Amino acid sequence: MTAATSEEGSSKQLHVHSQNHESDEGQNGKSPFTVPSPTNPYPPPTALYDDLVRDATLFFHKLQSFHHSFGTKFKVPTIGGKPLDLYRLFLEVTSRGGLEKVIADRKWKEVVMVFNFRDTITSASFMLRKYYLSLLYDFEQVYYFRKQVPLSLTPVSPVQQLGSVVPGTIDGKFDGGYVVTVNMGSEQLKGVLYHVPINVSQSSYTERGPSSQNRKRSRLRDPSQPKSNRSGYNFFFAENYARLKPSFHGQEREISKTIGSLWSNLTDAERQVYQEKGLRDKERYREEMLKYKSINAASPQ
């Protein structure tokens, strides 16, 4: 599904275009845009979110069981030849309020930067978002938001032909898509809608990633912009990652598991040291951003 939007005032109309995605299918025969869409109620959570945060092994066990309950195949994907740390990805997104809030607040780049991907991996942002949607989004709904019923993914009615207008609103925008609320009859649906340029096939967009012009534009980040703040866990992770990396060369998942275990075994006093670092860094970021914005507001355009 692609969307062209009209943003006149606060009311926005979504022009929905249904397309055949066969050209997007990978070797496993599934579209890279596929999102788990269970029609039955979610299974009840069998662990607390705080327990998942503290224990990477428990997280992976619950995630595998969750996918098994829906009959979906679960396999840890790779980016740049290395296994993607789903545990860390889940922590980074949920610590910022969940996927929809991260996108609405335009903080997805913060999540991507945490992984320190090589500059040659130009599609890292796209790939992370794709894997989060397919592997972690529904899991987030159950274990972070404690929801019992998934969002209904009602297909577009045959009456709604190609190019028809569907009433709805755009709640947020990010590179390559929108966070939207769409009215389908009496039902109100919320979700993430990807935008594929009309003059570019989805297969070429998926395989090659954004155009070189867009990549150049994305790299033009203001060097004077303050560096985003880090949480207490981020400080702890960075400190121990550097220490453990020589012993776990190329085993990113094992490093994350080990650090998660170390974090869960800290005393309250030991953990407080890192939490205070996080608070100080948050205040540093707030002050630097205020100064940065004031300087930019005063500068001639």
C-alpha cells in the first residue's frame, strides 16, 4: 500500500493505492513489508516488561514463544553480516515509548545511531524498521503496552478502487512513511504506512535502498547540533561492551546477553551510579539544545 497525502490545514486525506507486492518478495517468499497480523486475541504476557529488560535470555525465550503461538517463523536477521541484536533494539525503542511514539517524535535516528553500523550500510534505518515491524511490534504491544487485542488489519474494500480517498489523519512523518489514523467505515485504524515513490518500483527501492541523492542529504547533519542524551543503561552498556568485545569477537548477541545479566545483578547502589549519569546527560542535552535552538533562531536564514 502506498499513500499520497493532502495536508490542507489540520485535516488530512489519505489517497490509498493498493498494489501487488510480488516483486518485493525475498527468498523466503514473504514481502519485506509483512507485519504480523494475528486475527485472534493476543496471548497473555507471561513475564513483566521489567523482567525482560533485566534478562536477555528470558527476552529471547518469550519472543520465540510469542512467534510460535502465532505459527510465524522466527529467525534472528543479519545486517552487515552480523546478527541483529533484537534485545537491544527492543530496549532502545520501548525506552523511548514504543515504535509509534519513536516515529512520531522523530527519534528513529537515535535508535539507529546506538548500533554504530558501518557507513557502508546505507539502508540500516530501513532494515531496522522493517525487522522491528515484523518481529517485535506485536511483542511490544503485549509485553510493553499489555494489550490483549491486536489492531484490526481490515483489507481495503473492493468498493474502494485504486486512487480512492479514505478519510484519516497523519499523526507523524518519518523518512519513507507516515504514522496514520484511518477511518474504515465504523472502524478507526492506527498504524505505520510506507510511502513508495511513484516513479520507483518497490523492488528497486528495497534492494538498493534510498537514492544516492537522498543518502547525501541524510548525511548533512549539522555538526554543531548537540549529541543525544544516553540513559543509565546506555552508559553501563557502552562501558562493558568495550571491555567484553575482545572476548566475544563477532558475537554481538552474546555480549548483549552478558551485559543484560550483569545489569540485573547490580545492587541498587551500583545501578544508581549509572542512572545518575543518565540524568546528568539528559540535563546536559536539554541545556545544549536550548542554546542550539536559540542560536539558530537568531541566525539569519
